[in-house]
Amino acid sequence: MDQKKFKTSTARIKIVQKIYNYLLNPNTEIEYPKSSSKKFIKEIVSGSIERAEFIEETVIKHLDKDINLKKTDKLLKIILFAAVYELLFKHSTPKKVIISEYLLTSEYFLEKVQIGYLNAILDKIAKLLRKDE
């Protein structure tokens, strides 16, 4: 794996871990150790948490027949929400890059069948949210 690709994947792995830890311990302050990706990680984590309700409404609006968030695995939901946050608010990152990065990240947390499902869902919502790309 080339170094740059590993670096971004690592950042997104940390994003998923930090959101997961926050959901388990909502009263604990999220710590962001010094790293070259600190600003990016902090933005995606805090943005995903702060806008979780908006992200959920967006997912339900576009994918109501494709996903039941109440029955969705917690890790899959975290990855989905972080990816949707980036699709909505990080327009400098192409949708293909966002999808690819989160699919790579999901390999650390999900089963193969869940990754395929995540791919289909991210592809569908990305086409709806970023029609111009």
C-alpha cells in the first residue's frame, strides 16, 4: 500500500474509532493527539457528531427503501454517517475518493457482505448528493 493511501485510510480509521468511542462514552472529551491529519480527523469527527440528526434525515430521505437505520450495525452506521458528512460538506474531496477511502476503512471493521452493502449505499447516495460530479 502506498504511503499516501495508507495515511488517509489511517485518518479515516481513527475517525471511525473516535466516533465509536464517543457513542460508547458520550461524557468523555474526545482527544486528538498531534498528527499531520489532526485537523482533518477533528473536523470529520466533530462534524459527524454535531450534524448526526441532519445526516440521518438525509440518509432516510434518499435511502428509505434501502436501509433501516434502527437495525443497522453500529459500525456500518458510523462509517456511513462519516462518509455522508464528507459528501455533504467536503466538496474539495471527489465523491469517488470518499467512497474508496471509506470502503478501505470498512475492511478493518466490517464483514465482506457488509462492505458490499456499504458500497452500494454510498454509491447511490453519492450520486444523489453530488449530481454534478
